[in-house]
Amino acid sequence: MDVITLTLSPREMDVVSAPPVGDHPSDDAHTRLTETAHVECMTTTDATPTPILYSTKELAVLLGISARSLEDWRLRNYGPRYVRLGKHVLYQHRDVIAFLDACTIETEAPRG
């Protein structure tokens, strides 16, 4: 039996119109990315996983930062891992989630 999974792009889910949240790239971005790409990969008829990829512009919108910031991060060896295909830079969903997890700061609940 073949399984077909529909994965919507960020534009199709109206994430593009979502306002930036917070000052830190991890603020609420993890939630938006998880909601946007709730499936890590699509299942094809031959069961080969197809990774979810974001362009620099798409990821910048999702994180609420500028595309220029992502470019600067790449020059400084900071930010999510990326794939370079010729002149194109793409980010895999799993790498973005891993980066956001690494940026997450755990706080203790106030004692009352």
C-alpha cells in the first residue's frame, strides 16, 4: 500500500504573513516550524524520504529575522547547518530544529 503525505509550504500555510516574535531567533520559531512542517519527510512509493527544505528567504520569514542575518551567520559559522547546491543555499528542516533546540535556554519556574 502506498502512503501519500501532503506537505504544505510555508506560503501555503500563511506563515509568511506571521509577524516576527521576540528578539531571539528561537522565540516561538520552533513552534512555527513544527506547525509548518509537521512531517519530517514525505513518503513516496519507493519509501525514499524526501527532506523538507527551506530557502534563505523562507527560513528568514519563519524565524522572524532578515535573510541578510542568515547570510552573516553563514559567514561566521553560526546558525543552522545548510546545503549549498551551486549558488543555492538550502536548509533542511531537521537541521533548523536542531539549531533551535541548541539555542533554547532552560529556566527554572519561580518558587512561590
